[in-house]
Amino acid sequence: MTASKPGRSRLSGRLAEVRTSAVGSRLPASAVEVAALAALLLAAVGDSRLWALPPAVLAFGLLAWTWRGSLAVGTAVVARVLLLATAYLLGAVHGGLDPALAVGVAVAGLAVLGEPLLASAFEAVYPVAANLPGIGSRLGRGPDTGRVALANGAAVLVALVCAFTGVVGWVALAVAVVALGLTLFTGLQGLKLVRARRNGEAKLLKALTAYEPVFLVHWNAPAGTAYQLAMWLPYLERLNRKFFVLVRNQTNFTEVVGLTKAPVVMRMGLNQLDEVIAPSLRAAFYVNTATVNNHVVRYTNLKHIQLNHGDSDKVPSHNPVFRLYDKNFVAGQAAIDRFAANGVSMPAEMFTIVGRPQVENVAIATGPIASIANPRVLYAPTWAGFYADSNYSSLLVGYDIIKALVARGCSVVFRPHPYSKRSPELAGECERIRTLLADDRRTSGRPHVFGAEAEVSMTVADCFNASDAMVSDVSSVVADYLYSEKPFVMVAVSTPASRFPEEFPLARAAYVIDAHGGRLQGLDTALDDLLGGDPLATTRRDLKKYYLGDIPSDRYAQRFLDEASRYL
């Protein structure tokens, strides 16, 4: 069975990315400045006011285009000053200068020239901490500076209109005064917020010392990846020790404040970290391998423990960077052996097997899948990865996999990786699948689960428990699914199926579909085994211990709590 022209889909995705990039760069700020300069020159040498009109309109149109996404204060300052100078010259050269217009142009110019200072002030407005006794919890975003850019832009536009039409200059002056007043008022608000931030920073170490945290959790990641931390917070909170989360940017700060009642501290620079290392701290936990983790690892008085945010046979799971930490808490022996198998030498004492506490509530299969009349299959594809060697996503052939499942009478739970939306190509494939499931649910009544219900309302464990089998890729989801002892398919994307188990040992417990090169092979055979005889049931139970630890199910999460407590 072949996929629906994955090569064409891949090409269309690349073209979409190119078009998006081109639109973003088609109108650089210099184009606005050139048009504004042309308007100024024609106002000075032209025989009529109208000579300057086309470039002035073009310049303002380009300015509006660059601001279409957001009004950024401090941008296109030169162009706007040139347009104000154009308004002045139109009055001075053609028919006499209205004093009110001249003053209005000057006032508007002051407002526009003040924007870079305003932007600099608000760059220094950021939160220090939330939920920390002794430190205000203000997030520090302050007023919307976009309104200043809008008001100042309006002042420029009104000055130009008055200059071209001869309308009394008092109108331009009035608008300019309002714009300057708003600029000054917003600037004062910014200065107050900067002062409040500095006061908070001055109190930070004292507040943390009084709070007496035993450990910190350091997290830095792109926006939209809070799941990395969210999966661990409930278990870190169950340690019943005081702790705080240390983040390095405002986006992460806002995300974490919504996840926990524990203190959240933001320190952006390396030179700001000394003030958060309270004397009571004993350990630091990490949930990813962000480069800036080394900023905290340098504090040798702490025990540094890497938790990671999932265990799989992916390349990032045996990255030599794990040597950076005193301890790597891993799910099972498979994680330890993976490093050695890939030539990454790490002493055994750097590892501690703690299982995957996140699967403690995953239900274990109670009978063979063949006994289920209309099984529900979870399709949980991964994303394309940051680099080519970690692109394991089956989404380009996912539509055909879903069609085959639906044709067999299965209902489907569709939960793609959150990062899938980063790629226009993969996001498009996700939407195709959702449409297919919506259409089939409407016509057949099958209880498919997809969209916000599967991706937001339900946890990963909920999706596991709602399914009888799974189709996935090289992903930590597969290792976690082992806990359920339910059958699963893995899609071989980066490697032919013949070499797949050798490169990705967890595939020994999976029925493999070959999608290498963009063509689906072995789909029907894999689904026959998945939904029928399930010959790998015993293999899955054996590998469950290897990947997830030989830990009693009634105390599964307690293993992590016990091991973590040893360092606190």
C-alpha cells in the first residue's frame, strides 16, 4: 500500500515555508525609509505638494504593512521622522507654514524620537518571582506599548494630511500633544516597573534564604513545551520538600506560574544566578538538556540530577551531554545500555533506575485484543525533530494508516506531538487526519477522539487507558505504553524495517510498518498481528521490565520518590 504522494506533500510544505519567509522579508524597514526620503526630497524640490504624495502614501502604507502583526514601539523611527519633515517642508515651501502645524510636527517628532528610550526601558521590565513570600508576584509586563506606536503613527498621519490638504494645523498639534503625553505617561509607568523589579531583585536572596528551599528545578525551553516540566511537577511536589522552579525567560515564567503553586523565579543572565543559590539548597533537578543548564551545574555544592522528559531509542536519548550531571535518573536498564551501545561511555554510578512514575495510573491489559469486537487504537506520532537525524515522524503517511484502521472498524484516538504544529507540512497532515476522523464519526458513529479533547483535555495516560492498541513512532510514548502490556505498532521512517530493530531495540516488541522513503509497506500484516493473534505479547512483558524497571506496580512511583529523597 502506498502513501498519498508524500513527496508532493513534503514539497508543498517546503514551498509554504518559503512563501511565509518571503512575506516576512519582502518589506524591510529600509523600503519604508527610502519611500519617506523620496517624499521629503520631492516636497523640497517639487513644483506642487502633490509631487510628494505618492511616495508619502507608499511610505505610510509600507509602515502599516510592517505593523500588521503587532505595533512595535521604537520601529521605523527614521521613516516617521522623515515623514514629519516632509509635512513641515510642504508647509514651508508651498504656500506658507502654519505655525500650529510646525509646532505639531515638532511635538510629534519628540514623541517618535522618545520611542527607542521607551523600548529600552520596557526591555528592563520583567518579573523576578511569583509565589515567593517577600517578593511581589507582579508579572511585570506593564502597559501595552503598542498603543504608543499607534498614537505616534496617528500623529504623523494627521500632520501629513494637514500639510497636503491645508487643513488648519491645530488638528495636527492636538493629536501630537496627545501622542507625546501618552508616550511620557507610558514611560513613567515603565520606570516604576523597572524600579519595582530592582527592588525585588535586591530582596531575592533574602527571600529565598528565608523560604529555605531544599531543591530547585531548572527549566529553559521554547514556548509551548511546558509538558516537559508538567510531567514531573506532581512527583516533585510529592517529595514534600520546599523547592522553587528557576526559569530563564519570561515566556517560560508565565507558563510555569500556571502549572504550580511553588515559587517561580526568573533569572535571565549567568551573572544573576548567585542570588538564587540559597544556603539551604541541596540539589538541582533538570527535565531537559538545555544548553543553559550548565549555568547551574557549575554550582558544585549542589547535587545535579537529570530527569529528562521521556525515554526512547531516539538519538537525543544517548547524547553525551548527560555526562554533565551527577546523576541521571532513568526508567530502566535499557536507558543505561543505550549509551554503551552507541559508544557513549558513562560510569554505572551516574545512573539510577527509578522507572517512569508518570505511568503509575496506566491500566494494564486484562485480556487479548482479539476478544475486543471494535478496538480503539491510539495514533500518537512524534514530530520532525530539530535535526534530520532525529526526524522519526510518520505523519506524512499517517492519513493512510488511519484510513486502514477505520476500514477495519476501529475507532481512533489521535494525539500528535505538540511540536507537530511547528511545521506547516506536519500541521497540514494533522488537519487532514482530523477531518477524516470527523467525517467518519459523523457517518459511522464511531467514537473517534481527536482535537482539543485528545490533545488538551486528556493526559497521555488518559489516551493510553482509552485505547486497546497503539500506532506510534520512535518516541518515549512507546516505552511508556509498554507499561500497559497492550500491543503496538511502530512506523519505521528513518530506517528500513529490516534494520529497524537493530537501531531501535524497542521495536522487538512492536509490529513494524515500513515507511522509509515515503512508501508504506507491511501495513496490512502489521495490523493483522496488532488486532488479531498478537504474537509479541510475551516479548512485551519481558521488555517492560527492561525499559521501565523491575518495580512492583503497587509502589511504582514510590521508587522515584525514595531515590530523589536520598539527595535532599
